[in-house]
Amino acid sequence: MISVPAIAIFIVVGVGEIVRLRYWIAGSILFFFLFFLFLLYRRRKAYKKTLEKDKEELLKILEQAINKGHEVNISFLGGILKISYKPKQLPAKKEILLPESSDS
């Protein structure tokens, strides 16, 4: 019997404290939100730097493979985006046959 009024008193007092401290609570939420955005920005910046380094390495490998005449296949996202490169086959050199001169 006494627990129901005690819970009601705690709820009323708790809501009263929340209303009284609403600026501190809002400021804390804003602070943690901005801190989270700052950490997200730093992580994204580091991730972008890593991707840039990986891209440069990949381009060097591709350039070496293409220069050596190898076939290159790249697929992303499980084959949704696929890039293939086959070096051109140089046409065989044809000898130009000139008619023989008739000096008779």
C-alpha cells in the first residue's frame, strides 16, 4: 500500500528535477552530440587517407600489369561493378610484296 504513493512521489520529484535541470541536460546532450560528430569527422578523415593510399598502390600495380601486357580484371561489390582490361593484340607485320621488275 505504501509503495504506490512512494513511486508516485519519486516520479513527481524526478520530473520536477528534470524540468529544473533542463538546460543542463540539454547542454550535456548537445555536448555529447558535438563530441560524437568530432570523433566521426576524425575517423572519416583517417579512413579517407587510408583509401587514398590504397588507391595509389592499386594504380601502381595496375600500371605495371598493363605495361607488361597482362590481362586485368577488377570487380567491386561482389561483381556488381566489374572493370576488365585486355591489352590490344598488335597486328602481325605484313610484308609488302612488290611485283618483280621485268628488265628484259
